[in-house]
Amino acid sequence: DAGRTRHIHCDRMKRMRGAGRHHHGVQPFRHHDHGEAILSPGAFPWQQGRVYNPAAIVVGRRVALLYRAQGTERDREDGRWHWPSVIGLAWSTNGKTFTLERRPVLTPRVSWDRWAVEDPRVVRIGRAFVLTYTASDGRRAHLALAKTTDRTLRRWRERTLCFPQESRWTKAGALLPERLNGRYYLYFQMHARNARPKETHMWLASSKNLRTWEVYPRPVLTARRGHFDNLLVEPGPPPLLVPEGILVLYNAASASHNIRGRTFAVGWALFDRHDPSQLLERCERPILKAEHTTERRGRVPRVPFRNELEHAGRVAGTIFAEGLVFFRNRWLLYYGMGDTEIGVASLPGRTLFRT
């Protein structure tokens, strides 16, 4: 009941504060090779500008990355220029060295994603792979879903909008692949186009069939004053069901008075498996942050669309994690670095959440 949930919540929060800094919750991930990129732009025209924000999944004995990519050629629509965004695919046998597919596997195709397909997350449900991604029609961001049973991950079908009647922006959908109480749960971000930072929250929706979704009436995770996540909270990789509850890694940003003070990091939150909207615990410190020159520099080779906002806020120092796999006895967390390249961080051992 509600009283018992509050008691558990308070008890776990006390235990979290009383535990040693380095022993409770998710341990900090370590950047691979001092934060150098494992995937950079340039192999093919459609990804010569940027490669970033990757989803990840293990298929057989390989890791697959589904990543956002942009070329250097602009399109013009409704009197506006934009750089089309697509989703590419790469494979690795060691989790760090990847071979790229020559063509993107998801491209703008229908009216509501004609501008861009962006920022994927991927899970396996039974024999099917389910991809959530952000679709843009040039006016609004829409959270969308695609499916395939193709183990090559090249042919995605059944594209649908998760919230077709929603007027606010919806994006960053992180789907729990296991059913709980006969329903699937989807953590996502929702906000108005001109939202103030405090309005950028994490929301939750549930569905019996992955087609019709019911959105909870209130956000389940919000920004916190005085913390590393005081500006932005957004779901990261798909949630994990752990013995303690539902573990959600999330992307975060903090800001000072001006945009140049903005910093990005990755945190974690634990939700109740009996009530996935109920927050049980939340980290005090990030488990990954931009620490190295490559992430902070935000290189955008041969792309003529830098402006002050991108250079200071959305590119330099940006770190966004969207892919997490357990592979070769370690957790690998894949992230976009500087909105330009892809990096990976690792954590040894099978246990991700420690009590």
C-alpha cells in the first residue's frame, strides 16, 4: 500500500546516504582509452557529419550498434534548411572495434518522420527486436516505435507513433522489455517546444500491446536543484529489471547562469517493480561524465552549421548514453560524445546494482 511504499522509500534513501560512496547503487563507469572515440564520422556520405547517440544490443556473439548519423548536405523544406538524420548499423566481436554497414537501416519515410529519425533504443521481446526512436516532421518531435524479426537488423517494419494525439514533444523512449502485471512500461521525455528547463521531465506510459499507450498523469523523475541533474533528465538505455526494482540509467545536464556553464552526465534511478512510477532511490553523483578532451571539444568536421548554441551547449561537453549491454563479463555503456562521435565506457562484473 502507499504507506508501506513510503516506508520502503525512506528506508532505502537513508541506507543510500549511510552507505559508503563507492559501494551502493551503480558504480562509476570507466571511459575506454581515455575517452577516445570508437566510431567517428566519414566512412559514407550519409554519416560524414556526425555519428552519435547509439543503441546497443547483443545478437549472437556480436554487439550491434544502431546509431544516429548525419551527412554534410542540407535539405530545404518549407523554406527552412536542415540536415537529414538517419540511423546506421555497425557490428563488433569485441564491443569496441566496429564494422559499419554501407547503408542506413532506418531513414525518413512517412509524414511524421520526414525530417529526421533520431536517437534509437533497442530491446528484444521474444523473437522480435523493438526499436524506439525520435521522429521529427520539422515542427515537432514524436516518439515512435519500429519492429523486426530480422536478426541482421536491416529491415524495420511496423513504424507507429506511440502518442499520435499528443501536442507536446515526446522523445527518448526507454522500453522495459519484460512485462509486469501484464503490461509493458516505457520511460520517456515529454515537454513543450518552448519549455523552461524545469519542465523537461521523465514521464511513464504503459501498454498491453506496444501499440496503445496510457500516460501516467505526472512525471516520475524531475530535475533537482543543486545537483548534476538540475537542468535536464532524460531516459538513457532501456531499463533493467534487477532484484531491487527497475533500474533506469538517465542522461542529465546542469547549467549555471550562461550556456557555457552547461555540463552533461549519466545518473541512475531505481523504481518499484510493483508500481513502476514509484521512485525508490536516486544517485547523488553521476556514474559517467564528460572528462576528456575529445568529449569536451565537440568536433564537427566539414559541417557548416555550427552556431553559438550548438558550440557552447549541445556539442561541446555533451555526453548522451543510449546503449547498454553485458558482453564478455562486463557492462558496456555506449554514448554520443560531443554530438559528433561515439564512445564507450565499461564496468566489470555481472552485478550492475549493488545494495
